[in-house]
Amino acid sequence: MTKWFVGQALLLALTATPTFATIGGGDIQLANKGGAVLFSHEVHVESVGLKCQECHPKPYVNTNQHKAVSMKAMQKGASCGACHNGAKAFSVKGDCGKCHTK
């Protein structure tokens, strides 16, 4: 009988955990000389429909391993520029106010 309860508890834990997990890692504030950038997982995951694997582990592993990237590097496809290239999503060139706040 004890094995049955342990089995049921394990089954419940394995199936219920994804239901209670939050999608994405929330908002991430990135400090920048050109104005702070607020990255929203909700916009990218829920609104746009990206899967976690589209950004993790490349170009991003996690916030601790994220390195500062210049706009010049982004325009060449690094970091945000991997998608924000004008084809997949709006380009990192142009309207700075779409990402940066003063």
C-alpha cells in the first residue's frame, strides 16, 4: 500500500509541476549607457510564441552568463540581433526608444 501512495505522489509531482511553473524568467532589466532595456519573457514567449529552446542555450544561457554586447555587434547578429534583424523581428537599427528608456 505504501508503494502505491509513493507511486501516486510521484506521478502527481511529475504531471502537476509544469502546470504550476511560470513561463519564462520574468522581466530582466539590462543596464545600458544608451538607456536601460527591459527584456520581457512574457512578450517573447507568450505574445510572440517563441519556445525556450529558440533562445536557450544560444544565444542566451542565463542572466548570470549574459555578457554585454554592443549595438554594432547586435547589428551583425549577436545577442538580440539574432532575431531583431528586420526579417524575423523589428531591427535593432533605427528607433532606439523601442528598447531603450532614458
